[in-house]
Amino acid sequence: HRGIGYVLAVGCDRRVHVNHGRTLIRVDDLADRIPTAEWQQHSCGPGAKGPRDYLWAWVTTATSPGEHRWLLIRRNRTTGELAFYLCWSPRLVPLHTLVTVAGSRWSIEELFQTGKGQVGLDHYQVRGWTGWHRFITLAMLALAVLTILAATTAQQPDPDPEIIALTVAEIRRLLNAFVLALPLPPAHTLHWSTWRRTSQARARRSHYQRRLGHLA
């Protein structure tokens, strides 16, 4: 009623109407009938190890003229695993727009995971609204500070291409070491920071080499 478009994940046993509403079919059976040439590769957003590239196909499920309704199908290029989404838009949109919306859920999940791992977003032990609200607000503020620091350092020129930029986790470690923990020589703490970031850069290069080798 509000005219807000959506991309909704559904199970493989969901049935949709095709052929202008004349045929009712399971979405997994419909995926098996899509020709190979109809699958398009798109990235649904950046991930921890690079762009999230998948094969995508869409089939119109509109039952009336002028209706913008589709079944969006995602296929893993390596495993062939499928995921299905019901889509509706108040206006005609390209496939990449639907793919971008479908991929936005990872950003939300990663934010929750980062908040839990870095600032203890789920470590509260309260039963009242006021205590819970104060704890969550403080945790979100701490995460915002770490995120801003990480974004700021990422915009600085990288003096050493062999080291990745400071991450939220690494900044938290440095703050703990310099401010909260027993004082250690700054050179010692910075040495371990450089070692971790160098190892992460090496792991990232190895990942891309294996990935490119698989595609070749």
C-alpha cells in the first residue's frame, strides 16, 4: 500500500506464477529450466575477501500488465547452491538494482557481528529497558568511534603496500594496549600490529591467486 519496493528471500519450495499467471511452479524447478546464457554475473557488494560475485537470473512473475514483479535467483559459481528472492518495485528497475538490494543484508549482518565481537554488543546482563538501552547505546557509540577511526586511516596514503590498512579490530587492540592495558613499549605493540596486518595481506593475496586460478 505504501509503494515501497522489496527483495524478500524465500525457500526453494515456494511457488510462483509465470506465463502471465497461467502456470504455478516451484522456484527450484523453475531455476532448472533457465538456459545457461540467461545467467549474468554481478557483484552484490564487497566482502571480507573481495567482491561477492554470483550468477544471477530473473524471471517475471507479473500477473497483470504494468506490474513489476520478479523471481530473482542467485547461484554460487563454485558450488552451484541456489538462493531465491521475490521482488516487487513500483517502477521498472534493472537487474543490478535488485542484486544490490539482495546483497545489503550482509552489511547488516556484518555490523551485528562486528559489534558483538569488538565492543560486546551482546554481553549485557540486564533485565530492564533502561539498563539495556544504556548498554546498547554505549556499545554502539564505541563501535562508531572505531569505525570513524578506521575510515579516517583508510583515506590516508598507504606507505607500505605489503600491509593492509588499520581495521576496526586492530584499532581496538591498539587502544587497549596503549590506554587500558599495562603499559608496554610502543615499538612492541606496533611490531605485532605490523605482523598481523602483513599476514592478513599475504592471506588475501593467496585467496585471490587461488580464485583466479580456479576461474582460469
